[in-house]
Amino acid sequence: MKKREENGRNFLTDRGNQDSSDWIALPKFNHWPHVFNLTNCIVGVSVLAMPYCLQQCGILLGIILICLCSVLTKITCHLLYRGAVLTRSRNYELMASHAFGSCGKHLVELLMILYLMSSVVSFMVVIGDIGPHILADYLELQAPTQRLRILVMVLVVIFVVLPLSLFRSINSLSGISSITVFFYGIFVLRMLIECFPRIFDSKWSTNIYWWRHEGLLNSFPIISMALSCQTQLFCITDCIQERSIAKVDVVVSGAINICSIMYTAVGIFGYVAFHDVELHGDILLYLQSSFLTQLMKLGFMLSVAVSIPLMLFPSRIAFYNLFLKPDAGEFVIFRIPSIIFVSLTMFLLFFSLLLAIIVPNVEFVLGLTGAVIGSLVTIIIPSVLFLIVSRDMERNRLLAFYAKISIVIGLFMLVGSTWTVLHTEQEPNVVDVILPKQINNELMENAIENKPKDKFYVNDTKLEVGV
């Protein structure tokens, strides 16, 4: 026992001595592939809700919340990885095993599976919401049907999500992640162009909310979850050569900074552009219908699909170690056998797809699951784990103080996000009967009489009428 404690002290001392050399070696470290992968893990459809969040709580309070949540995510990721270094753990579950024992390890694995798979199902629901509208507009249908929704979801899962999910290394997805981040940058420019005409109208500054504390409970959980990446942290860090705390901090800070800037820009530009209407979750609904708008929706659908494989990496490992691994004590298996890897990937994907298709009002159940479990997995449990593994260590007293503050904020977010989900009304996005687009005949006749070729908007769709 004494020898084990001495080895642990020597390990900590060695890690402490390496901190300065790690920071010196950082200029040689190419962190961008890992930053893009982690950014793609973080950003998703949450960016579409940022104008809504800023309308709810005001621009200044919204920016403060984004900054607060970004700092909170950086702190909890640092606590999680430093705690793993202190316990010589390679992932979240092993750290929980060191702190809570086998029962705690199994509980964390179960919570991670529920949280990550609920996120996967939610992403599939989003694909089923965005994709059919694009196809319905192309087929000139008044609204997408349930059959069309199922068809789009199945095709995207089979031809996009499944092939990407069969990669064993996250590094294989870094190129796709960089393209996805580039697309998000184009979306920011699109929102700037939408906002640009309103900037010269002096009325917008008096018609918007700058500070509205009534919307704090609605906005804070959304922004906090939109910046969370704790569950995918170790999958990203495993790909870093000669990884260290300093390198992990650089990767996390880079990804969080990119996401925070993106969220702030989209939130401000979207709110200013549409400050005269009541916004809801999806800012794409308010963009003028055009070919570019449909391309933007298609890009978002594909970016969401690309994010699903990144969710599967930690959930696969947790599922295998919890239910399928042979009896190997408390050790976590990181390399899953090939046959089981493929079978487990297909099972998780198609089970999530089936759940997204057949369960009515699945958004409410998944939102409630994410609200409760998400706060636990991303903020509360990492902070508690660090407090347990670092107790009686004088050098970690300041970090312990940060961990206690994070727990308080996490509890507040748990209550707030649960309250928000319980008070959210769900509306159907599809219809049961296919209807052709209804065109106003009188408007059509006037257009034909006035111009040989004219463009106008009917049912939010741009039509070209030629004689």
C-alpha cells in the first residue's frame, strides 16, 4: 500500500515538473485538427436557437451568459482531465470507478449512454424536421408528410451517418469536421447579410431588449448545454500525441472560443435582423425562402448528421464496458473487437432511428432526459469527482473552490432546464396527407399581365412565372 502511495506521489510530482516543459513545447503542437473535431462535437442545431436566447434575456445579458458558460465548460473540462491525470485514468468512467467504486462507474456509464443516445435521437429528429421541408419544397408540396419524414431520416442514416460511424479513429473525421466548421462560418456571414439592412435603421436599437432578466431561466440552460463537450473530451484527447494538461487546455479553449464567437455573432445578427417578430428555436424559419436558404438548411442537416458519429465514440465504449465486455474486473476496454464494433454501431444507430420515428412526442422525453442527465454528466459529476480525487492536496485548493462553484451553477441549471422543458409546448412538423402548393390564381393572372416574367412569393416559396 505504501509503495502504491509513493508511486502516486512520484507520478504527481513528475506531472507537476512537466507543466512548464509542456507549455514550452506547445508552439510545435498542431492543435487545429483536434480543435475542429471538438468544435464539431459542440456545435449543432443549438446555434439556431441563439437569436431566441438573446431575445429572451437581452443582448448584454445573453453575451454575459455565453461568456459565463464558456468559462464554466473550460473549468469543468480542466477539472475532469486533471482529475483523470491524478488518478491515472484514461476516461470518465475509470475516474468515476476510482472515486465511487464499481457502482459509481456503472452509474456514470449508464448516465453517459442515456445522455449521448438521447442527443443522437434528438439529432435524428432534427434531420426529420429539416430534410422533409427541403424535399417538400422541391416537390412543390404544401407540407412534408410523415412518410417523407421517415424516408429522409432512413436515407441520411444509411448513406451518411452509418459510413462515418464505422471509422475507428476520430482523426479520420477531422477533415469533415473542418468543412463543417467552415460551413458554420458561412452561416454567420449569411446572418450578417440578413442583419445589414437593419443596422442603418436607428429604430432597432430602441426596439430590442438589452437586459431582460425574466428570460434568464429560458436561456441559461440552452446556452450551457450548447457549449458542453465533457462527454466527448477523452475521445478527442486520446488522439493527441504525447498528450498533457497544457495541450488539452489549448484544444478545449480553442474549440470553446470558436463556438462562443459563433454563438454570439449568430445571436446578435439574428436578433437584430428579426427583432420585430417573436422568435422561436429555429432561426432558419425566418429566412426568406430561396435557393440559398434551402442550401443552408441542407448544409445544417448534413452538419447534424456528421455530428452523430462523434456522439457514438464515447457511447459505444460505455455501452460495451457496461453490458458486453467479458469479466475483466474494473478495467475499461478501449479497443472493441471488429465484429462487435460494427454490430454495436448498427444497433445503436437503428435503435435510435426507430425511437425517433415511432415514439410520439419524443422531443419532450429527450429534452427532459437531457435537462436532468445533461446537468449531472457535464457539470455536477465532473466537479464532484475532482473534489473527491484531489482532497487533501494543497496545490489544488483553488481548483477545488472552482469545482464547488461549478456544482452550485450545475444545480441551478438542472432546476432551470427541467422547468424550461416542462413548460415547452411541442407542435407537429408534418401532416398526414400530401397537399399540392396552393397558388392564388388572381395573383398569378396579374403577374402574367404585368410582366413577361416576374418573381413573387406565394406560401413562402419563390415562383417564376413565364409566358
